[in-house]
Amino acid sequence: MSDVFELVRHGREFRAAGDPSRAARFLAEAAEAVPTDRSVLTELALAHFQSASLGNAERVLRSLLDLDPSDGYARLLLGRTLSRQSRHTEALPELRLAAALTGDPDVHAEVARVEARV
């Protein structure tokens, strides 16, 4: 398990340093070792999103939501991932669920922004 901890630590360091692609490599290895660890999957999804590897981000986020459908942050990030691919119609339900789950005014603003594009 300490190997996983080190992989995640390196992944976080590279994300923080502005190198999400390299971070994703470490985090993907960690996710292979602990495929149901939601914190590792969240870090991996963020790295993929930040590196514009949107198909990979979507895949990881859908796995996260299979593990916990009530994860408001995963729904928000999935909505943003879909929106970033101009898949606004698909993004909207995810963002609306995220807004309902989190109650965050910024998420509600994201919903309004995407609604304007649909």
C-alpha cells in the first residue's frame, strides 16, 4: 500500500506543478493497484481532465459514479468534461444533479452557462 501512497503523492505533485499528463501516469498506476479507491480515481479523473484527455476522464468518472452515484463532485466533473467536448445536452443532467447534490452556487452558475448553450 505504501507504493500506492507514493504513486498518488507523485501524481499530486505533478498536478500541482502544472504537469497533469505526467500526473496521470502515476495515478493510473495507482488506480490499477486499487481500482475501487474513490480518492485515487478522483485524482486520476482530475489529471485526465486537466490534460484534456477527456475520453479518459469520462471513463474514470463513470467508474466513480458506478461506485457512488451520489458523488456530487464526480457528477460536476463529468458534466464539465462532457461540456468541454461540446456535448452540452449530455452534460446538463449531470450538472443539474451535481447542483442538487452540492447546493453550491458556482455549480448552479455552471448549469445556467450550459443551459444557454443547449
